[in-house]
Amino acid sequence: MIYTVTFNPSLDYIVSVEDFKLGMTNRTSSELMLPGGKGINVSIVLGNLGIENTALGFMAGFTGKEIVRRAEETGVKSDFIWIDEGISRINLKLKSIDGTEINGSGPKINEEAVEQLMQKLDVLGEEDVLILSGSIPSSMPDDMYRLIMQRLQGKGVMIAVDATKDLLMNVLEYHPFLIKPNNHELGEIFGVELKTRQDVIPYAKKLQEKGARNVLVSMAGEGAALVAEDGSVWDAPAPKGKLVNGVGAGDSMVAGFIAGWIEKKNYEHAFHMGVSAGSASAFSELLATKEEIESVYQQVIRG
């Protein structure tokens, strides 16, 4: 079974505002409300590809109920832990000004809730896949990823991690199956600027030397690169298409890679599936469907 963990899920309110002006009343020209959080996005795309999985994490309040309702509408199976106080966050994403977001804080996660999550994860073993992605609420230990991997060490769980800087670096000693920094995050780790696919490969190998088994680097319009455990290195330009919604593209890439690996146990196929899923979501208003991913896949393998 595949499990995703979203520590701080959200209700994503995505709006477009024509000619946005600070200090003025602005009216939306389009609105979209979606269940959000990196792990939930991964779960949705895996489900779209026909791969059964369970979404774990924390929910609270009326927004938590709405996130679960909307996630279940997409076919997501979940086993969230409910927090008595506070509400799950709402993230406002201003689509007409690319990259502009206002993200909520979310509820406080107490030690009892953290232990409940750990107990759910304790049942994982051989043949199970765990995908850890996204930020950690400030109320939780900032080395939460490392604590989880430490607890699961030696149980044969295949773990993928999509996180930034210290969250990512702290888990490398436990040899995650997959990590997925983007080129900016990779550059930040090593204090360099990485612009091309060839630029990122030496630094991806450095993360591999520190313990990561496979390093998948997303680069938006520049494409992606993979340094694989078997010594192979793959890179691909970004497929051609119109950027519609970049939210969730990186999460889709993780889902596509894991789906591709499960399907054929082949790194080239997994990489191409990751690139295809990430791009297909970027080209779509919603997270990519199986048909959309398969269409982009044909473009990717033709080079």
C-alpha cells in the first residue's frame, strides 16, 4: 500500500483578479476551491493513475471537513487524525499574479496527535511506500521527517521525501528511496545558482553521496533531471504546452515517478512518467488525469 502524509492540509482558494490594485476593493474574474496540501495532491494523482493509496495527516474544524469531502470526491481514501482545536488552513492563491499566495497557519498539533500518526505508520513494512511532503507546522518538531524515518528504519518501507533544506538534509542518513528538490532548492542547499539541467547533476550526485538513493530535480520550464540509484542519469526538456496552473505540478511529478517505478521497476520509465505527470498538471486547471498524463508521456518519450 502507498501512504501519503500531509501535516498541514489546506483548502486552496485559487482566484484570478484582473488589474489587481493594492489598497482597493478587487473583484475576482474566476474562482476555484480545491483540497490542498502536497501529500493530498500526490494521493489525487496516484488515484487518477489507478493506484490505490491512503492519505494520512491532520485535520481540524469545518475547513478540515470540507477538505476531506472534496478530496473524497476525487476518489482519495483517507485516514486523517482530527484535532479538537483550531481549523485546517485556507490558502489564497492569486492566479493572475504568478506565485503570489497567502497561506494560513493551520491548527496546533499536540504530542498526542503526533504519537497517533506514528502509531498509524508503525504498521508499515515491506512492499509499503510512504510519501512525506510539504512543510511542518510550527507546533510540531522541526525534525519530524527524520523522526519518522528513524522509527521506520529497517522495516523495508520505500520512502519518498519532497521537502526543503533542513527537512530534506536531515533524512539523508536514512537513505530515502526518492527525494525531489527543485533547482532553486538544490542551489540553496549548496549556495549556488543552478540554471540548466547539466548544472544540477553534480549537485544531485552530492545528495546521493549523502544518502539519497534517487534524486529527481524539477526545473519548471527547463525540464527535469534524475540521478538514479543504478548509476544512470536522465534529463528531459519541459514538454510543450500552455501553463495553466502550476499548483501541484511538483507533487504530480512525485506521483508519476512512484507510479512509473511501481509499474515497471525501470528508472527511465519512472522518470518519464514523473515529467509527464508534472507537466500534464501544469497544463490543466486541475491535477492531471490518466489520459492527460499518457498524452504528454508520448511527447516525452519522442524527445
